[in-house]
Amino acid sequence: LSGLETLSILFQSWTIDRVITSFYSIEDDQRSVEWIFSTSRVTGYCQLKYLIPDILPDYVDKVIYFDTDMLILEDIAILNSYITEMISKGRMYFSIPS
């Protein structure tokens, strides 16, 4: 199975309310970041997070990016309030209060 097929099957097997998954071709976008130096073997994929606004269609107005090594222990829906706060303050990051 290809990566796309594997991910499609995985996401279809999860029953998560209000979650819609979509997959996008990144081949052209990956070529546009090949020139960026990195010591990582997966450089092209790591750099693609910077191109998320270019990769996604215009009707997508909010994105939560999770790196592959993150472990999510709480409901990710609470992150929406952080996005709203970031937009209101013109930030590209947030810090979670402890």
C-alpha cells in the first residue's frame, strides 16, 4: 500500500466527530524547498510545514499542525481558542499556561 492508501484507511477507521481529513499532492511544493540546507535526511518533508498556506486551498482558514513526534493527551478542540487568541494578537505561536 502507498502512504496515501495507508493514511486513508487509518483515518477512515477512526470515529472522531467533526474531523474531516483531506490529502493534497505535495510533489511540486517539495521541489520548491529542496534548496534549503538541513542536516535531516527528510529535509523536503520537514520544510513543507512552512508552505502549508500555499499547499492548502483558499477555503481553509485555520490549520493546526502537529509534528509526527508529538503525543496528544488532551482534546485538540481546545486549540481552537488558542488560534483565535493568536489571530487577535497577530502571533504565529502560543504558549500553553501550566
